[in-house]
Amino acid sequence: MNKMVPNIRFAGFDDAWEQRKLEELIKVNSGRDYKHLNIGDIPVFGTGGYMTSVDEALSYDEDAIGIGRKGTINKPYILKAPFWTVDTLFYVVPRLNNDLNFLYDVFQSINWKKLDESTGVPSLSKLTINSVLSVVPEYTEQKKIGTLFKRLDNLITLHQRKLNLLIQQKKGMLQKMFPQNGEQVADVRFNNFNDAWEQRKLGEVLVQRTSKIAENDEYRLMSFVKDVGVVPKNERYDRSFLVKDEKKKYKITELGDFIYSSNNLESGSIGINKTGKALISPVYSVFSSKFGNSSVFIGLESKRKEFLNQMIRYRQGVTYGQWRIHEYDFLNLRLTIPNDEEQRKIIILFERLDNLITLHQRKLNLLEIQKKGFLQNMFV
């Protein structure tokens, strides 16, 4: 019989891990349990399923793992003392000589949805939680593993916060650097730009691309992905290996083109081609600049709700999948636009912001992949 040991271990640990029920490692509590305890003068109330306490909390000197009883049973998280909870929320406290952070990683590795006992809203019972089997090492090794994953989680949280901050900063700048409510100038501008922006029809600065050709070595068939734009097709979307129609024609698009799909505007099927020469589905409407970087600037505008609302007013059809914003109507939309040089500076600023956002997203993805790998190899 093989020893129960993980693929990766810290140096100096050789003992086999032991299979234990969770009830041997943790004590399961709930907000309902606490509400019915006799705790003296601390007022505790259960209202509408929620448990609150005044100036006090469920725990004073220990942290715990929260695991939602209904709806969020697959998302454990650390509750920091002191904390309060709701009647229907389970939380677990480690028993003596069991590490909180290690057990949190154990809880993340359990497929709680598979243990769901309901036919509607996901839910668990204490009995189910207690009966789950896990393989664990002794306390010292638990502590080292728990510390490693806590540091990883802190790094992931830090990068997520930085990413969220950059995304919020971009949203704020999209509001501040474009005129609002019929104004002729933006609230925030670069130095030395004082002229009022001009109202123009989009047809004055954009021209529709209508050319279609078959796929070839220069123009490859690509996808248009939400918040990303034109990207090479991945295996999930590429069905060409199933049906190869060499005569089928697709729309041409070039670097900097502005693209939208009438059906999916709200979900992000609108933006700029940042990839270059490509072919995309004929369901997309494609536009190039008549001069300068107008198509890229309009792509920035398309991230603003006010601009989308203007477009949607022209959407025709009553059935999803058949909605249409005719290119003629789109090119008749009026937009307040600055001169070419101010457009260029605004575009460069947002490109730098997008690059920072992409960089932080990649770092975050790498950390999450690294954590997933450790979870697979440092646990039995």
C-alpha cells in the first residue's frame, strides 16, 4: 500500500498523512447557534434571516472559516475576528493542533457542490460537513503549508486590488475626459488644449468596410472577444477542422478599425481591432478612419454608457439574434470630438492604462495558476 504523501513537501517532513473526518479537525457553528446562547448583556437579534449584534461579535479571539449554507456553499473564506454572521451561514473553527490557513486550503479543495443536499438553492448540513474525509499531516507541516498559501493569497489579493483600482481609474477617466450632457469640453484635459470640441456626424470621420474574402495566409479568420477585441480563434471556437468551406467569405478588418455587433453591445461586442489584418464574421459592422485615428477614438467612446445608449436607440428587431443597428443609422449619430492632436494624446493615455491593466491581469492569472498547481501537488 502506498504511503499517503503529496508530490511536493517541505524538507524534513517524511511521515505519511492521515485520513480524518472533518469533525476531528474543526468545530462547525452557525449564526443560529450563537443567537440562542445565553451571553448575558450582549443584545443579539435575528431579523429576516440575519443575525446582528450591537457593538459585539460572534468571536473575540479567533479567526474562522466561513462556508455559506445556502447559495455560496462552494466559496469558503476566512472570517477575521471579531465578526458577525447570518443565521444560515456555517463557520468552522479549527480544533486544537490544527492550522486555520491549512484547513482553509482543504476547504477550497473540496467539491462542495457535489455534496449539495437540496433540489433548489444549494445547501449543506452540519452532518455532511463533519462527515467529509480529508488527508492531513501533523500540525507543524500544516502550519508551513498554511503559511505558504496565506502568502500566496495575500499576493493574489494585492494584485486583484491593484487591477480593480486601475479598472476603476479607467472608468473615471472615461467620464472626466469626455464632455458630459451636451457640453463642448471635458472636465479634465491635457495642458495647452483650450478649443471647444466639435459636434460631428460619425459619417464625417468614419467609413464602413464591406469587402469580404475567403480565408488566406495573409488574412486569417479570428474571433471578436469582449473587452479584448480581435484575437486568434482558440480551440473552443475554431470549428474549421469540422467543416472546411474554402469558398466562404468573411469581412476584412485592419489594425485600428472600429467594430460592433448589434446583438451584443451591452455584453461588450464593440471596440477596436488591436491585432491587425484579420477576417471576422459578417454579423459585425466594421469601420475605418477617414483620416487620423478617428476609429480608435470612437472605440474609446464606445466604452461609455452614454454612447451605447445613443446606439441602442437605433436598434431594430424584437428578437435577440435578429437585432440590427443599420450602419447608415450609426454613421448618422452625432458625437462631440476634439482635434486630431488632442485625440492622439487621449488615445495614448488610454493605451498605457490598458497595458497596465493587461500586465496586472497576467500577473494575477499566473499567481492563480501557481496556487492551483500547489493545491494539486502539496495535498493528498
